[in-house]
Amino acid sequence: MSAVQVVDRGAREIVVFLAGDVSGEPADSMRAAVEEVSRLEGLNALDHVVVDMHQVTELGDVGVAFLRELSDRGRRAGFEVSFAAMSGPAHRAVEAGGWRFAEHSPTLGDTP
């Protein structure tokens, strides 16, 4: 079971919460979340989106595609996308997807 939730926190920031197994999340709900961020961006002159992934147990191709689409949309529209509180599985998947971090993800034996 997975979840994606877009929360407008005001102060020019939106938080997207990802949780659970995001490899099985339907692409439609992920696209809807990107559209919701875009809608809020248009209303609020947004300049920052934070994606909180501390409750992600699995991040598959659909989740990585969501992060890529959100990041691409941000570049085109002028808002920054950053990742926060990443679980081990999320961190490894994001690294495998091509993002680079100052600190590498924990090994598979480490707790998330």
C-alpha cells in the first residue's frame, strides 16, 4: 500500500509526502499529484517543493518517474524541488535514478 499527499504549508513551500511501497502506485495518482503541485504553484507563486520520503518502504520506476517529472516541472516553472527525510530504500532508488548526494545511501543491511 502506498500514498502520495500534497500539502500546502504556506510560506512559499509545498510538501509532498510519499509513503509505503511507491513502486506499485498507479501512475494516474502520481500525475495527479504533479498537477496539484502545479496548481498550487500557480496560486501561491511557489518557489520550493519538499518531497518527504521517510515512510517509503519501496520506491520503484513509477516513484522515480514521479520525482523526475516533478523536478522537470520545477525547472520549467521556476521552483526548486528538494528531497527530505529519505528512508534507505528511497535513497537507494533515487541514487539509482541518477541523482547524486553528498552522502551515499545506507547499505541494504542498515536500517532505514
